[in-house]
Amino acid sequence: MTSDWLGGALAVSVGFILGLIFFAGLWWTVKRAVTSPHPALWFIGSMLIRVAITLVGFYWVSADQWWRLLLCTAGFIVARPVVSRTVNQPDTGRRTPCN
């Protein structure tokens, strides 16, 4: 029983960390690719690295148990709004409605 709780907590924690890596890496890639002369290389390379890290992490955490995979996915999904709120948003000033 205790190992189930620990396994679940580990799965959610690792999923959250994988989500932070994935979405922060995406944000970093977009910032770099905008000023790059070859943005496609940035996007493709970053996607391959981020997906590989995520898949290896999910495989490692799941340990052939579907409930750990679900918990890892839940942690991954929770990380998205955390990264979205944390990254620096550009100061666009006051927005006015379109006429």
C-alpha cells in the first residue's frame, strides 16, 4: 500500500518536471527561433529533443503500470499553466478594443 502511494507521488512529480522541461523548452525555442536565420532547425531540433526526453521519462515512470502513466500525464498537464504564468510576458501596454 505504501509503495503504491510513493509510486503515485513519484509519477505525478516526474510528470510535472517533464512538463516543466517540455513547455519551458518550447518557450525558449520560440524566443530563439524568432531571431534565428534558420528557425525551422530550431523548431525541429527542439521538438525531437523535448519529445524524446518526455517519452523516455513517461516510459521510465510508468513501469508497465497504466495508473502511473495516467498520474504522470496529469502532472505533465498541470505544468503547462504553471509555465505559462511563469515565463516573461511581453509588456504590450494597454489594450484597446478594435473598432
